[in-house]
Amino acid sequence: MTQDDFQAGYAPANTVKKSHIGKRFYYWLGASGERYLHTVFAIDADFYSPGANLIVVRREPDGARIPLFIGRVGQLTDQEINHLQQFQGANELHIHLMTMGDVAVNRVVEDLSCRHLRRKYSTTKPTTGLPAAILPAVFFANLSF
């Protein structure tokens, strides 16, 4: 990994060069500069972490990870995750379990989305429990791509 990779927000969590820990954990860098440690699961993993931060990821053969969705566990149905898998190549789920409370988790979602999905910070109060198709309009008042 190069310094450019780290600055772009991609950072395996291994600190020992040949450690396997980097395959199970991954740091994502937010727009604020904050790093968030995520546990890496296979796309079909069965876990129970309601409300935790979720990133649906396509991992490329060269190891690059492309975020396809950033939100909360429970926002996407199994059918929507299957759609991301079939049509966009999603093959990993990254779960951040270290943030507690709705306000704090929503801040993590917004911070990561602003950096990796090129969204601007919103003044709109985050709302939970809405269909994924309308979440961007609720969470982010000004989208820029």
C-alpha cells in the first residue's frame, strides 16, 4: 500500500506486514480524517448487528475495495444486497461496531459517504427506517458527483 492509498481512505488494518488480520479488519477514512475500523464479512454472512454502520463493498482482484453502499445494518433488504451482488459485483460486507447511539452512527455514515460517495455534508436531520432508494435524499441535502 502506498501513501496515496492511505490518503485516499483505503487502509488494511494489519500492522505486521505478513499478518492475516488485514483480511478480517479494514480501516475506512472519513471526510473528516477520522479512521473507522470495520470487520470484514463475506457478502452472504449471517450476523445480527442492528443499526451498526454497514458498507457493501466490491473487492477487486488487485485488492482494491470499492464502496457500493454506505448506511446502517437493516437499511437494505436481503433482496437489495443480492441485487448489489449480482449487478455491481458486491462481495464483502464491512461492519463498524465501535460507535454507539443513533446520532453517532449517523455521523459515521455521513462522514464516510461524504468521502467515498462524494456527498456533501447535510444539515438535514438523519432519519432511520426509510427505504434505501430514498435515503440519499433524506441524509444528504446536496449531492455532487
